[in-house]
Amino acid sequence: MSLPFNKPHLTGKEAHYMYQAVLAGKLSGNGEFTKRCQAWFEARYGFRKTLLTTSGTDALEMCAMLCELKPGDEVIVPSYTFVSTALAFLREGANVVFADSMKRNPNLDAELLESLITPRTRVIVPVHYAGVACDMDAIMAVAEKHHLLVVEDAAQAIDSYYKGKPLGSIGHLAAFSFHETKNITAGGEGGLLVVNDERFVRRAEIIWEKGTNRAEFFRGEVNKYGWVDMGSSFLPSEVNAAFLWAQLENIDEIQAKRRQLWEHYYERLLPLAQRGCFSMPDLPDYATNNAHMFYLVFPDYEHRTAFIKYLKENGVGAVFHYLSLHSSEYYKSRHDGRELPECDRYADCLVRLPLFYDLSLEEVDKITDLIHQYYAT
């Protein structure tokens, strides 16, 4: 048996739509497929404004630009996250203040937020790890009390909800990723900026169009366009948008299959979790499960290392995830010295099992049989 950690899913329509984009002669972005995808997100999830980007990182960088940060401003970010979450705000001159995770799951611990607020705090960036919602009521309450912006890092959270509200629709701004490891992909790379606050709509479009009011010109709102603000080349090509459209057309089928796989893992491994071999994903009652990831948390680093080695020797691609950003080589000298024990625990003890659309229930059986055998010896 040889099972990779991830395998991008193809619906069968990607090449067809990509050919249509090429045939239309409009490849540079913001064409028919881009508009179609953006309208789909706005209609399905009620987002105020959406803009496709070349990556989730670019969407986060646009969020950071829209926050208009000044040197010395502080942004609260969980330490257990991908580097892009912090890097986007560092590039704007902000200081990152790292927050610890909850004990029950890797999401930012909202109960600790008040202790991190200073007169320089400007933004809170909750990351919905594994597509499971952070405690957004608590986070938004703190933000409102201190007049802060909230940027949802929803990179893993497509089609997931908090108390019935789509993730990405609650904060002032949000960013999604369509990397090939995500539930849906735009051909390997891609992202989406979501603007929920009217204040940011016009400037978001200008930043997206390299600092010009080009989009307004194409809509006939101005008779010429020029350079009016900061920006960059954040638009993906129409080829990527066409690929993404094929995935969006099939998102309900994709999500249903992923949830089936996730639930099968959970059912099969529950007896071992009840024995205390490891813990499994925790779903608060306010959150839904978009089946982005199935992970296990082991008692310590040594147990996790041995487990990954065992699965690898048996042809299964299980992998760990983030290293705590506060202790990274790049940032540790700038960290304020606070210990973040839960972030470090997940960095040392969490392992992700294969979960992708083309995985079969029989293959999940084989993986879970291997895990049961591991604990039988």
C-alpha cells in the first residue's frame, strides 16, 4: 500500500473550462470566469465583496494593506499557524503579538485576548484551524470594545460555519486559500479576499488592480484610469479562475465525500482515543466541520515521531503541521518571551492523516487497521 498525504481532485471539467478561457482570448484575469467565481461566493455565502487572488497569502497581504498599519502598531496572531498569517502584517511594518491556542483545539484562545491588548493594538487575526470556527462572538466583542479590526484567516475554512454564519463573513476582512491541499483548488494555487465592511470595498479593488482605478474604468464609472494608491499584481489568470469554477460547481459533492471520510476515520479510531492513545479533533457546539483535515494529537513528541515513522514504513503519508512561529529562527529574537505552551504542544504532538476526495473508505479502513495494529503490539 502506498497512500500520499494529499492528492488534488479533478472534477473532469477543469480542462474544458480552461480551454474556454483560452479560446475567449482573455487570459490576464478579471474576465468572465473571475467574475463568475466572485459572484458565486457572494451569492452563496453573503460576502459583501470578493476578489480572487493568486494565493491565500496574497489575500492576507491585501487585508494587511487595507488595515493601514503604521510602524509600531500591533497585530494579534496565533503562533500555531502558517507563516503567511504573520508575514502579511510584518510586511506592513506592524509588530506581531503571538497568542496561544486553546487546550481543546489549535484555534486562538479568545479568553486570553484581553491580556494581549495594548494601546498599540490594531488588528486581531483568528485562524480557523482545520476549518473549525474560532469563538467569533468572543473575538468580535473584544474587537468592538477596543475598536479593533478583525481579519479572519479562513484559508482552511471554505464552506464551514459559526452559529450558522459562513466563516469569512464575520470579520471586517477575510482570506481564503485554494492551494492544492485545500478542499477546492484553483489549479494548485489561488486565494480569495473577502470584504465585509463597506469602508474597504473601493480601496480593495484599487489595491487588487496594482494601485489603479482600472476596474472602475472598465465599468464605465470613470473616463480614464491611472495610478491612485498602493497595490500589486494580485489578480490570478483566467486559466486559474476557470479551473476553480469547475471545482465550485462540484463543491457539494466534494464536501459530502470529505465529510464521509472524516466521519469514518473518527468512528474507526474512537476506541483508541477512548483508551488515551491520542486525542482526536474537537468540534465546539458553535462550529461545523468542513472536513478539511483529520488530525490526531499524541501525548508527546516521541510518541508522534514513532507513529509517523511506523505509518511511513507501511506506505502511509502522515505528516505533522506547523512549528510555533514565536520560536522560529526568524522571529524568536523579537518575541516578548511569553511562553505559549498549547502552541508548542500542537507543534510537537499533532499529526495529520491522509484526507482527500479520491481516498476511498476501504483505504481509510487500511490506514485505521494499521493504527490499531500499532497499538496492539
